[in-house]
Amino acid sequence: MTQDAQAVRSEFADDPDMSGIVELFVSELPDRVGAMNAALAAGQLEQLRVLAHQLKGAAGGYGFPRLGEAAALIDQGVKDACDINVIRSRMGMLSAFAARVRP
Amino acid sequence: MSAAKIPLPKVLAIDDSELIHRLLRVRLQHEQIELHGTTDAVEGLAMARRLMPDVILLDIEMRSMDGFAVLQALKDDIDLQDIPVIFISATASMEDRVRALDMGAVDFVAKPFEVVELKARVRSALRVQHLVKMLAQKAQVDGLTGLWNRTYFDRRLSQEVAQAVRHRRGLSLVMCDVDGFKRLNDECGHPFGDLVLERLSKILLSGRTSDVPCRYGGEEFGIILPNTHGSEAMEVADRYRRAIELEQWPGPTGRTITASFGVADIHALDGLQSIEELVGAADAALYRAKLNGRNRVESAHADRPAR
């Protein structure tokens, strides 16, 4: 129950044009976040940044602006060469938020 | 030259994220456009050449080539430089926006984009592009006859010569001049002279679809014949000559109006240096057709000294 209470739904949940691609976006999100975590673990920060940048640009379009903002923080963090612990903490926040995302 | 059915304007999206393409396909599905897309910048340039889109939506951050480099390549290509480019980017720094606009982008939309705004900006760019195309077309078409004008003739002939030389293809030029046009104008009035030019243009347009008839100036026409060697060009010109001779005219019965023709084949001209030389050779043949009695076709190469 707690998980559903915390669920984040798309702003376009009621838009019939959008439902198909929003569902696809949500179903692919775990893989996307997984790839980001893997890049971070492997120290491939540029790869992480590219993935974060893409998510930053797209998430809002699918009705998840806060997910986009979380991705933007990672994109910016790598660009600014922030401490790796800062990046890890931001990635942790994004992963936790992504887990609550529902179509 | 006139389109029976107006095709939908083409929009090409170049963005390295498939997420954005899916979004654009859904969000622009009700617009009166034909949407194309690619996630690869290099492929995007190739598609631009192939499709000649009316608007390009361009991402900045891409792996193979960034958006600024793509924009520069578009602006450096004479065929593509007039296609309006709208940047769509999640990198929305003021410096990037200014740089994009200074390089010739028409607009800039930040990602994530507002759908209504994106649609409005695409429509706005399409409107401007439509006007630009119309103006470009008008500037190349002769007002009286509807044929291509001299400006177009010069440009097209240069292109065709370059192509024919590079690919070793045939190319001939036919110059055509109405016989006794000045006297016709004096005796029958200028409106009749205009009618003659219009009818002749229709005849020249009714030939092979690959022929490119242009109004060279006054009562002189230039017809570019791609993939055509001299002997075939002579036959084509003679068909035009006969069609003109057989045309029925208002006024006194039995009136005939004729035209003379000069034909030049680029591969029969040794070491062609300029299109002026080609036009000059066809013109000289036309002049000989006039001297030899008018209403005839002469070749530029008939009198080549056999050395």
C-alpha cells in the first residue's frame, strides 16, 4: 500500500494520445536507470552524463518533470566535475524516484 | 512546373534520443506534416539531402556530430542552406541560444518542450519557408510564358554541364529564335507578338519531359537537353520546328510562323571552358540557320574543320 500511495503518475495519464508511449517509457525506465547505475559503477561518467542528459530532455515530455529535474542534477554534476559521492547521492535519489513512477 | 496536388510539408527531426522521436511522432500526429526522423547526425545530413525537408528540428548534444556542426554543414551546402532549422535542446544556456541563432537557426525550443509552443513554432517556420520557396520560384519563372527565365537557365546549364562532364553523360543545348519577330510585332501589334511567344512556349513545354525549355530573352529560347547527344538533339529540335510551323494562328488564313534552331553538343566541343562557350556555339549555329533561309535546324559541329 505504501508504494502505491507514493506512486508518481504522468501528468498526461488522461491523454489517450499519450498513453501508449507513456506506458512504454515507464516500462523501459528500470533498464534506463539500470544502465545509468552500471555506468556510474564502472566509472564511465561521460556515458552516465549522456544518459542523464537524454532523460533530462525527455522525462518532462512524458509527464514526469521531477524525474527530468533529478536527471538534470546528474548531468550538471558530471559537467561540473562534482565529487563522486555527490554524483552517487544524486543517482541514488533518481533511482528511488524512478521506482515510484507509474504510467 | 505546377503541382496538381500540394504535398504535405516535410519535417525532419535529428535527435540522438529515441524517446524524443516517439514523443514528436505522437505530439505532431495531428499536424498537417510528414514527419521523418533519425537518431544519427550524419544520417540526418544524408536524409536532408534526400528529402529536402521544409523544416529541420535539431538537437544540440549528439554523439557522432553535435548540432552546431550539423547546422554548419547545412549552411555550407547551397541546396540545403535555406531550410529553416529549429534547435530543440535540453542544454538551454544563453550562449548556446545566441550561437545557434547567429549561425542561422530560425528558432530555439528548450527541452522538455511545451507541446503547444512547439507546434506553433513549427507552423511559423513552415509559413516563412512557404513564402521563401514561392519567392525563389517566382524569381526564376518568366512572367509572360511561364517558362524558366534566364537566371534559372544559367544556373541549370552550369549544373547540367558539371554533371555531364563528371558522369560522362550526353548533354546538348538548343537555341531557338522566332523568325521575323520584329516585323510580326510591327505589323500585328505587340499583343499578337505576346500570343506567339506564349503559344511557342506551350509547344516547347509539350516535348520530352526531360527537356528544360527556358526563355533566354526577347524572342529567343534556350532548351537544355540532358542525356542527349547531338544527332538526337537535332531530331528533337526539328520536331519543335515542325510543331511551330504547323500551328494555326488567328487572323488571315494560311499565316505561318516559323522559328530557327541551333544545336550544340558539349562532347563535340573540344575542351569546353564555360557555359558561355556552349551558348555561343549554339547561337552561332542558330545564326547560320537564319542565313541559310530560316525555319531550319543547324548543328554547331557540321562545319568543324576535319583536322
